[in-house]
Amino acid sequence: MRFLVILVAFLASVITAAGGLNTTMRSVFNDFTPDLAVDGDRKTCAVSGWETGGWWRGELGAVMSVAGVTLVGALDPFQLRVGNFSDEYGLRGGFDENPLCSLELGFPYLTPRTVTCRQVLTGSVVSIQMVDPISVYQMKLCDVNVIQA
């Protein structure tokens, strides 16, 4: 019984962004739009064009305390940031203005991975940016779930 209570409490703290999260990307490949990363279906993915410095951003709709994010997709070295700044023109994705949650080396396609922030961060915007300034990559995000602290 105690295990069930802990499990329910954990599941309640995972925010899935499906249904209404405002999402944007620096570029979009064909019809693989940024909202597909939060539609609740791991078989559909948001896909960027081939570029350096590609990014994806999700606006949570409210300020939250974020402990991390669980991602499914294919990402090369990237940074995850959480804060309140959202670049309305989409030029930089709001990266330098929001605190760094984590810097990651990347991971292979369709491997669920939980990225834990170095400390709990408060904000209404979660953003992911490819950080290799030279290599050309295509960002694929199939599932993004914010873990609320």
C-alpha cells in the first residue's frame, strides 16, 4: 500500500505537456512540427532542419519548479535551460537569459533519458539547444515531459 502511495505521488509530479503547450523550434523539417514532441505519442517526433545551433522551446503556461525533464529523441550535445525568458522573435530561443539546468553529451534515437537539473529551477519556459557550433545536426524530439519538483 505504501508503494502505491509513493508511485501515485511520483506520477502526479511528472507534467506531460500534451494538450496546449506552446512550442516552437528554430526550423522545422517537412511537417514534423514542434508540438509533436508533446503530443503524448512517442512515435511522432518534432524534427528540425539540418543546422547548427538548432533549438526547441516549450512554454509551460505557468511558473513551475522544475527538477528535470524526461526526453525521447535523438540529440547530439545539447543544453537544457529553464526560466521565464522567451525570445518572442525566436532568434535565440531565450537561451542565454535562462539558467542552465544541464549540459548533456546527447543520446541515441528513441532512448528515454531523464535529465536532472543541477538544482531545482523555477520558470515557465523549458528550452533545448544543440551546442556544437560547427557540426550540422537534425534535432529529433519525440517526447518531452517536465518533472516538477
